[in-house]
Amino acid sequence: MERAHIATLRQLSKEMRLLYIEHDEHAKESATHLFSKFFDHVIMAQDGKEGLSLYLRHHSTIDLIITTLNLPFMHGVELIEKIRKHNPDIAIIVLSELHEAHHFPKTVDCGVDGYLFKPLSLSQFGATLGKLLEKMSLKKEHAKKSLLLQQYENITNLSAIISKSDPQGRITYVNEQFCRISGYSEEELLGKNHNIIRHPDVPKSTFEELWHTIKEEKKTWQGIVKNRNKNGESYYVKTTIQPILNAHGDIEEYISLRHDVTAIMSDKKQLFDFLEANKLSVLILVQIEDYAILEKFYNKSSVEKIESAFYKALLYLMPSMCGFQKVYFLENGLYAFVIDRRTCQATREELYETLERFLANVKEYVVRIDGIEYDISVVCSYTYGVFKIFEDAKIGIDHAMASKKPIVYADGLNDIEYDNALRNIETLYMIKTAIDNQKIISYFQPIINNQTQEIEKYESLVRLVNEEGKLLSPACFLDVAKKGRYSNKITKIVLNNSFEALHKVPNASISINLSMQDIEQESILEHIHSLLQIYKKHAPRLIFEILESENMKDINAIKRFIQDVKAQGVKIAIDDFGTGYSNFERLLFFEPDILKIDGSLIKNIHTNEVNQNIVETIILFAKKQKLSTVAEYVENEIIYKMVRDMGIDYSQGYYFGKPKHL
């Protein structure tokens, strides 16, 4: 036997504990010498009685038994039978002589795992041990899988809704979870079709597709199904149905696993289901009045906590006259109460009075979250409608918000149109305050020459200082400023700040961002021309960075502006080149001097081969057109060296400096 194989067997068996039962001292000595090559732990017995005693004493630690048959006090076959009664799975090898072959049928009946014959040799023992170890490994793996399977079955039964049915679809098995959610007993379900829980809302086509999948295609079907319990109430289950096939590929049965997803189905879906099933309903919507402000002043997690706390309190805050049993959370601070009109007989006036008491209760209620107290203010709408009940009530909420009325009766409001655009009042106020108090300022980020590493340019970047003294980037206010028509004022302030900065950096250029929309504004153009007259001698140190957009209305007007300022010595840069709306054809139309390569192509250029190829193409094009190139988002030395070696002329990024005051 090969040494490598022996070494492998030794590695696998050394931790095993062997019980060796042998009466012949001479045979015992030679066998023990052989066994010690494979097992670190060997227990020996002289006869059958001692062997059984040692096994019973150490059975939890013994992995293998090797026994002869001709033993004093208890024959080997009897010993094996007794051990097998105690443990049917313990590995047993019979060590025998050929003249004892008449005992083999009995040992086979006992289920021994192998035979060894005297005189014992290394190759014989190695071959038998190898087969045994393989068999033991398979047994252990099987036992492990059986244990896992049993645990999987247990947890599945506890967590899943399970049923089985025959090929005709008749139910043959249901677990407790199925009975619990359906409201039917096992006796009521067995032998029935699953139609017993079918909800009429589910279209016939869904079940046609289901049966085609599992019966015709013999594949697994998955989907969310709406069911109806014994009391007529709806519930939703995420369903998996698997056809079970026999060896011939015929369907033996179907097994279905379902999970109750009613709780995670959207409350809006559940509300609409109720309204669909109950045409005559009383619907009340409740909206947190200052929800937009709530979102601005608190982070997402805090807002969710406030919404959840208020949701849990709503049933207690609503007077019990109507008997509401559930609150539906519809998102963005909107909640709903609904009840069948047959249950709630209150008049319109009585409902109005109920909501007045509800609002009084809400006024006294305070949400306490993480040490913060928040006073909730709400508006309500209600309707007795039959058609488009939710739509009426939602328009009623919009009307209540716009008119500042706390309660609106909403029947018939569906045909009224309202402007649903919500403006960010706090941000607009902040912008106006900043403009009035001269808190729109400019920071400047250096742009360095890649060969000399000297600063040759600065990009002007707008910032806003709020009333708390916090410095805000454009992302926090610029979009809102455009909607509130403060964009022109901000642009003019930035232009003033940037032109004035020319005096502070006499040896560097100042680069100013202009959007297409800025250039299309006549007042902005007039302001630029006025500043150029004042700073005429500094014009060669000015760069206008133009960002293209889809909102450009007059491309020829943009070109005229570029030609005009270039005639006065100003340089033109195309910003964020390589993404968005920039392209080579448009580039030639504008005749720029500088290409600023978009930061999204630069920030991971050292790891992204595609970006490298794109940037190399831009560089090649720029050099042929005699254009300078600037790499944005140069954040570290690796990126800097890479863009420099690729031939980009300038770098801008945190590696060389953050935006700051000059």
C-alpha cells in the first residue's frame, strides 16, 4: 500500500477510539502494533464479557470495535448482538480465521461493517479501514443531513402555512398554521379544494396560469395570493407551490408553502380592499399638518419614530362613538380610519363633532422620542361617498392644508383641482435671509499645473451661511433657489465675488460656473458685460465654466455669448465633459479653450479600465484641438500621478486643496 494512502488513513483515524477484543496473546501483540500505527487510543479486552463491559462503560467515546469470534465467557457473535441492541450504528469489524467461516452468516445478520483475516497484514487492514472510514463518513453526513432536515421541517411547520393536495387538487394535509389563518379546522379542509379560501378579487387568469405552471409544465409557481378566511376577512400570503414527481416524472402530489404577508402589505392596499368590499363606508383621513417641516428638521429615523408613535396613539385619541377598529398608515404623515356605514350610523354633523373632539385630544397629545418632544398638529377630511371615496377624502386633505381649515367634509370634491406642488418655505426663507444679510459667499478651490504643481487657477464655488452660522453647499439650496427665482440674485453675487477675487490672486486665473440658463437671462448678461468693463485688463485671467443641460433654449444665443466674451480675452471651459449632455460635436460648436473632465470619470480611474479608455480618448481629442484639460476630483497621489502621466494639463481636488476663502 502506498505511503501516501497510509498517511491519509492515519490522519483520518488518529482521533478515533478503538475497542479491540482478542483472547490470543500472540495475535494481540502483533495486531496492537499494527493498530497503533492508525489509532492514538486503543482499549483492549481479553474476552467477550470484558469487551461488553468496556463497551458499555465507554460507549460514548468508542468509534470502532474490532473483535475476534472465538472468545471466552461470551462468543463473538453474541457480543456483537448485544452491542447492536445497544447501538445499531456502531462500526464493528470481525477479525477471524478462515475455519470460522461458518459463523459469517450470523455476523452478516448482525450487520458487521467488515472482515479481517489472520494473519493480519498492513495492506489488508488499510484496505478494510479505508472502506470503513468512507462508510462512516457517509453515515455521519447522512445523520447530519437528517438532523438538519428534521430541524428545517420543525421550523418550517412553525413559520410557514403548509398544505398538500392530490393531483386533482384535493387537500390531503394541512398544518396548524393553515388552520389558524384560514379559520377552518383540519376536518373542514381535508378532501376539499383550495377554492374554499379563494378570494373573489383574484382573477380567474391567475389560477389558470398557476395550474398551467404546476400541472402542465411541472414547474414551481410563486406569487402573492389574496385569500379569504372563514369569517370573510381578507389576508395575503406569499405562496410557493411545488409539484412532487415520482421516478417516472408523474405528479404524485402538490405541496404548498405560504407565508402571511398581510402585515407587510401596504396599508393603502388593505384600505382599498376594504373600500372595494364595502361600497358604503365612512372614511376619515388625518394628515400631520407640518409634515414637510417635520422632514426638514428631523432625520429620517426620527421622523419614522414620530410617525410610528402617533400611529399607535391614534385609536385612543379618536372618540369611540364610531367604533373604529384599525388605523391605516398611508405614508408621509397621512393616516386613515374606515368603517362600514352599517356599523357607524353617525350623521355628518355628529361626525364633525367627533372630529372636533379628536382634534382636541391630538392637541393635548405630545410625542416624546429620544428626549425630544413634538407637538402634533393635524387636519382631517371625511366622506360618506360611494364612488371615488378615497380620492374625495384626499382632495379634502389638500383643501384643508391650503385653506387652513382643520376639518373638511369631502364628498364631491373629486372634480376640484388643486395645485399639489409644495414649496420648501424654510429653504426659500433661508435663501432670502442670506441674500439680505450678505451671507452668499464664494469659496475658491485651487487648480494646479500638473507639471509644475503650482497653482495657476481657482474655481469659484458658491456657499450659503445660514442663521446658525453653518456653511451650506449648493446642493442644499440652489435647486430651491431656482424654483423660487432667487437664482439670478445668487449668480450676480457670485460674479461680483469672483471678479473681486482677481485682485487677491494677481498671478492666477479665476474660473466661474455659468449654466445655460444663466446665459439666457438678459439681466445676467448685462451684469457680466458691466463687470468686464470694470475689470477689462483682468479679462485674460477669467474663465467661464459652462455646464450644458437639456433645458437649453437658444443654442445660438449661447454661442454669441461665448464669442463675445472670448473677443475680450475671457477663456471658455466646458464643465463635466464626458458625461451628461456634452459631446464632441457640441464641443466644436462652442469652441472652448479648456475641457474639465467630469469627476465621475476621474475619481476611480486607477481601478476602472473603461474610465481610463474614455479619458484617454478625451485627452487625444483635446490635444488635436489644442485644448487644455483639467481633471476634477483628484483626491490622492495615485490619481494625480495617473492623470499627469496620461497627459492631462491641470488637476483640481482635495489632494491639492479644499475650497476656501482667498
